[in-house]
Amino acid sequence: MGNFSWQDGVAFVAGLAALLAPGLWADDAGAQPLMVLGALLALAGLYALLAAAGPQAWTSTAFAVLIFVSPWAFGFSGNDAAAWTAWITGGVAAIVGLWGATQARSTTTA
């Protein structure tokens, strides 16, 4: 448990937010893609938090990018609540994931 990284915690929380937020909206626009991708991001973050042999840092970053582009890919960019949830959770998790992945890479090469 000594490998705790706050970036993994951010990925886990962002995944939970994307997973649970569709329950707060009045309509179901974008609910399925956000719930599926949010669950995948939360699982990737949880595996990394538990230091289990699982996904690398780039995996959670890839899920975060998929969440970020999902409003355009699945056609719910016109729904403000769903689109902004995807853009905020995906954007924050992708930025933090890229930062964590580059830090991990520089640590292993140094």
C-alpha cells in the first residue's frame, strides 16, 4: 500500500462522479456511456489505489479521454448536464492521469 498516488484517487473519484451523476438528471441523455465509462475509470483508479497488478497509469487516462469525447461521440453534447459532467470529469482525470503517467515514466527511467 506504499505506492499510494493521489492521481489514482482523482481517477477513482472522477469515475464515481461519472458513474453516479446520471441518476441526478431529469432525463437519461448520455446516461449509458457515462455509467459504463465511469465504472471503467473508477475500477482502473481502484486497482491503482490498491496497488494490484492491473492497469497502468495510461489505462485510466485513456478512459478519461473517452469520457471527455463521449458527448460528441454519442450525441448528447446538446444536453448541458450530461455534457458538462463528461467534460469536467473526463478533463480533470485526463490531465491528472497524463501528469501521473509522465511522472511514473520519468521515475522509472531515472
